[in-house]
Amino acid sequence: MRSAMEFASGEALPEKDSIPSIMELSSIPKVSRRGAISALAASLALMSEQARAAETKLPPTDEIPLDRIGRLSEELSQALVDWTGGQFKAVIYPANHLRHPSRLALIDCVVDEGAGL
């Protein structure tokens, strides 16, 4: 048989000492529906921004040039596959070498290195 200190659902009632007094309840800040909806909207916006940032791979801030070249090369290689199914290649020179340092060409083409000086 259940004691008088249990709900019909089987959960025990809180102890008398754990029930907040009227004075404790009055110190809880009041929240309006408008305030709650505004807080919810701000929370959802922040959560979606954090999720988007988690999906985007941000480069490390202390990345050395050789690591950056490797990372960007891998990204470019995948982008070429996504763009044309791998029919084009990219030819990239140092930025101070040519006026237009990057070119795209069909894989079986030879890129003229003197063009665009």
C-alpha cells in the first residue's frame, strides 16, 4: 500500500524542507510571454549560428604556409571534381609571378606559361 507521501503516479512528494517559501518565490524574476519568446528566438538564432560554424571547417589561425598550401590544394581538388566531374585542372603560380596567377584548363590541354604576363 502506498503512503500518503506518494502521488498516484508513484512519485514521492518533496520533503517539507525542500519546498521554497513564499519569500523565495517572490525573488524569482518575472518573465512575460514577450520576453520568453524574445529569449527563445535569440537562443535559436545563436544555436543555428553555432551549428553553421561547426559545419564550416575554419582554418587554424596559426597555420604555416606549407600546411595552408596543402589544405587549399585538397579543397581545390575536391571543388574541381564537384564543378565539372574532374574534366578541368587548375594551374596556380605565386601571386607575384603573373598578372593572373591561376588558370583552369581541360586536363588534356597544355597551359601557356607566358600568357597573361
